[in-house]
Amino acid sequence: CEDQFTAELVDHFARILQLSKLTSNLINASKEVDIILTELSLVAEDREKKIQILDSELNLLQKKEAELKNKIETLGKIPIPVAEHFATLLQGGEKMSRKRDYILFGAGVIVTTIISILLNLMK
């Protein structure tokens, strides 16, 4: 009877040890799940912030698009003679700009040549 009691006691302690190990494994698994859920929460918050930023950028771009469409419509309503007059004014400015560029280039060449001659004479 004593051997049976000892066997039952050993069996009982073995089950308690097994339950202790299972409980420990369950606690560790629960901690890992908590870590994963925290990471998922952070990722979800980050995505939400990025979506809000993209949404605000989209709204801004839509406003700019509407403004540009409005400008295009306004320019489309300008009579052709007016547009041709502005083109003529701009072309005249381009001719003056080209002349100025050539004059500046020529002056640069002349100044560079004079400086080079003076430096050679000083040697």
C-alpha cells in the first residue's frame, strides 16, 4: 500500500512539474504574442500617419491642379492677337538678350587677353 502511495505521489509530482513547464511555456508564448501585437500596433500607427500625410499631399495637389486648370482656361480665353503681341514683345527681348550676351563674351575675351599680356610683360 505504501509503494502504491509513493507511486501515486511521484506521479502527482511529475504532473505538477509537467503543468509547471506548460504554464511557463504558456507565459513565454503570451509574452511573445504581446511583443508581436505591440509591433503590429506600431506598424498600424505608422501606416495611419503616412496615409494622413499622403491624403494631405493629395488634397494640396488637387488644389494646385484646380488652380492650373483655371489658369489654362483663363489663358484659353485670351484673344489670339493679344497672345501674338506678347510673343512679339518676348522675341524682341530675346534678341536684346542675345546681343548683350555677345557683347559680354567679347568683352571677356578682350579683358582676358589684356590680363594675359600684362602678366607676360611682368615676368
